[in-house]
Amino acid sequence: MIFWWIGNIILLFAVLPIVAVLMNRIVTPANRIHKTVDDNFYNGVILTGDLDNVPALPTKTDGTVNEVAIGATRYVKRVGALLAALGV
């Protein structure tokens, strides 16, 4: 019976404080992560209101993409001609 009481005292004064400290080290970062995720979710919901005019953007950029493609094609053709003239 005395060993039972000694085991309970060891459990109460040694094991339980260690478990409490370790749980605190786990729960504190988890709470910070939870707060960060909530903030990201809240700000993401706010940002979705700014995405209303996104479908109109590709029509504005199509002309720019075509101009860049034409310029790049000309550049590649001239570099190819120079490399062919040099025999590379």
C-alpha cells in the first residue's frame, strides 16, 4: 500500500507537471497557427470582392501579348539568320 502512495506522489509532482509543460509547448503554436489561418481566411474573403473585374483583363492584355509575340518572332528569325551566316 505504501508503494501505491509513493507512485501517486511521483505521478502528481513529477509526471503531471512535465505533461502540462509539454502540452503547453504544443498548444501555444497550434493556437498561433489557428489565428493566422483565421486572418488569412478573413483577408481572402475581402480580396474576393476585388476579383470582380478579372474576366475583363484578358481582353486588354491580348493585344500586348500579340505585340510581344510578333517582336519575339522577329528577333528569333534575325538571330537565326545571323547564326546561320556565321555557320554555327
